[in-house]
Amino acid sequence: MSSTGTTDHGATGPRGARHERDAADRLLRAATRSGAHLIAEAASLVQGWAVLADPIAGAVYSTPAAAAADGVHAAAAPREHPHCTQRPAAGAVLVLAAAPTVPPGHACHVATTTAALLEVRGQRAAELRGEQMRLHTTLIRLLLAGHTAAVTETLGGNRLTHVTVYRLSGVDLPTAHEVLWRAVRPSLAPYADACTLMGRRDGELVVAELHHGGDDGRILRLVSRLSERHHLLAGMAGPLPLAEMPTAHSDAAAARHSATPDRRVVPADAVGASRLTPLLPTAPYTRWAGSVLRPLSPAHQHLLLVWLRTGSKPRAAAALGLSAGTVRARIRDLSRLLGADLEDATVRAHLLLALRAPAPAPAPAPDDDDSDSDSSINTGSHSGSSPPGPPGPARLESLPDGLLDTEAVRTWANGLVGGLEPHLRIALACWLRHHARTAPAAAELHVHRTTLAGWLTQCAEHLARNLADATVRAEIHLALRATRTGPDDPAALPRRGGRTYRRL
């Protein structure tokens, strides 16, 4: 096929034309089977390797498989691989590396024909994509409604027992959805005991990976690349049992509110992952948390945790799929149930600390513990002492002695907020008391909002923390209280005439 082939293709004689028609026929027959067969046939015709490289997914098809890395690298840096023939195809790049004996004209013909057939396949897939996307969205809604059996029966995956949920938001969401769809190539037939569903709901992209206990990280890698490329923010939750899909769904939304351009994908178990809780003495910490949370059901605790993670009731409502009015009403009821003012910044920080406890109160003999505590209260009342109120000694307004007043906690708190100038410390404490609302904090401090915003920027740089994260703000609030030597009163803000301040 060497010199004769070159003459045929160069002269486009009858034999060369017939040879090209034969190649086109072989490629057409392969395209009717699958994209993988088409790439394999192209590799065979050029007696080398062929790769369809996607910027997000990497190698979509590769023949042989060992050529995948070379194909992706060639697509990313074409000038470094001048021997490769490349063509754009269906949102990806077709890369062919022909054998030295294959005429360049023949390689170009195979590449052009293959790319055209990939475009046709892509257009056909795009025509069906709308129906498939709507089906995926419907299945996600059924999972959120608790119809797990119906969904698994539809998918035909008896081993689909767990789910990992991603919730993405951003301006370029429609394009990102199509790119991720091409990269994942989702199918309702489980592959390797895993099935991926994705759909847009309420202005965000929801991706649910159904699997058997754990996932291989493939979807996480794709979501990470997609988030970087299209400037999205994402939250991730799971793996959780399939029946807990609503919990994973709301946890993923709560985690997304902690995402930043520097950290675009945040797992739910990392939200508020505190450097403080490991320093607390385990036994009194878990006993206090168990006593505080005793009136709450798991559903109540989850609602409060999502609210404290997101930092606002409207965001919590969006994460939980409820109306903002419903969330407000439930939080008011829980405030009465806990006997605490949940609008107080300190109470919120203590509540998040309780919800973050590593384990509930010791469960071996709860009746004995209850009876002991009751008897101690009764004994105290008969002996003339003044026992605590009905909620018991564990309250959210204050922490038990020995919990935060340890050397380890003081060292942590000084390392976090130590070194803040007086005016920055006072401004930060005031801002946190107002739940990160700049206008009322500036009014109490008697400074302009722009001035306060500048101070908060300096605080964020000094602390090296994301002040937009509600759980980070709760920890900073506790650290300020643990290191407080004065009232941190706005009236004590250093000033020098008018609304200016003086450095000390």
C-alpha cells in the first residue's frame, strides 16, 4: 500500500477513488453500530491508533486503550504532536495517528469521514437528549419523593443500594449540563453496578449517582473538571442509603453554600468540619450535646443543621425543598421546644456545636441515667438547693464548665483570632452578633458600611478563613468569646473625632 497507494490518492484515479469509497463504507457500517466501533474502524484504516478526546471526560473512545493518554495529550497540545491528524467532532476532538506507510491523504480522508459520522451520531443523540433529560429529571423527583423501589425497578439494578448527590449552580449551567451529559454518557441500564441520573431543577443541576455502597470517584472527577471549566459551585453528599436521598439532596445544597472559587466542590461532611470539636473533652461534650438535643427528633436535627450550615432560612428552605415560611414556622416551634432564643448568635454557635458532637449521649442504660438525674434533682430540692429549670442543667445559652475553658481550646482560639487589632476585633464581634448583616452592624458601630466592609476584608485576610461560610463564622464567634478580656463593646471602638478610629 506504499507507493501505489500514494499515487492513487495523489492522482485521485479510479483505483484511489474506489479505495476511498471502500474506506467510507467501512466507517459507515461501523457508525451504525456504535461510536466505539467507529473509532476502532478508523484506527484499523490508518493502521495506527484513534482517540476521541473530550475536554471534560478525557478519552471517550480509544483504540487501542493504551493510546488514550496520548490522544488526550495530543488534543490538548496539538503543536507538540504534528504527526497526528485532528478534527473537531461532536464537541470533542478526534485524534488519529497513522502508521508511517499510510499516505497522508488517506489519513486525512479517514479523519474527515470519521468526524462527519461522529457529528451525525451527535446530532441524532441531541434529538433524543431532550426526552432522556426529562426522564432523568422525573426519576430524580421520584427518588426525592421516596419511591426508591419504582426507580430501581425502572433502572433494573437490584444492587443499586446507595446514592451520592451533587448539586451545582452557576451562570453557565445549561451548557455545563450538556457537556456533562456527553462526558458521562448516562444510560438507564446500570453499568458496573452504577447508574448516573442528572437533571435541572429550580435553576440548578442535580447529579445522582446510584451504586452499591461506594463509587469509584469518576463522577466526582468529572464534576470537579466541569466546575472549574464553567465556573460552577457544587456541593456533594453521600454515599447514603437510597432511602435517604432527600437527606443527601439537602446536605449537598447546604455544602454548596460553603463552596468558593478556590474550592468549587465541597463535600457535606467537610462543611463546618471544625478544628475545635476534636479539642473538646469527649465525655462531657457528648453528654451535654445529648442532653441538649434530647427533645429533638432526627428530622428536627437535620433541619437545624441545614439552617445553620446555609446561614439563612431562605437558603435552608431551598436546600430542603420547603417554603421559607414553613422553615420559619418550624424553627420558631423548635425554639420553643429547646427553650432557647435561636436568633441569638451565641445560641446558634452552641447549637451547631451540639449538632456536631461526634456521638450521641451514651446509650447503654438511658433509663438509669434519667433516673439518676431525676433523683439528684429531687434530692437537691429536698435539701433546700435551687435546682435548674425544667430543661435541666444542659442549656444552649451557656456551656458546661470545662468544655471551652481548657488550655487546648484557649491555644486554638488565640491562634485563630489572636493578633486582631482592637477595632477589627470589635467590628467582627458586632458583625457576627448581627448574623453577618453589614447594615445593622455598621449602624451600631456608627461607621459607614463601606468602612465596615473594608475592616471585614482585613479580618478575613488575617484569619485566613472564608467569612461567607456560616459554620466558619460560628467558630470565630466562639473563639472571640473564649479569648475575650473585655466586653468587645462597640462603644469601646477606638475613635478620634467624628466617625474615624484610632489605631492603638
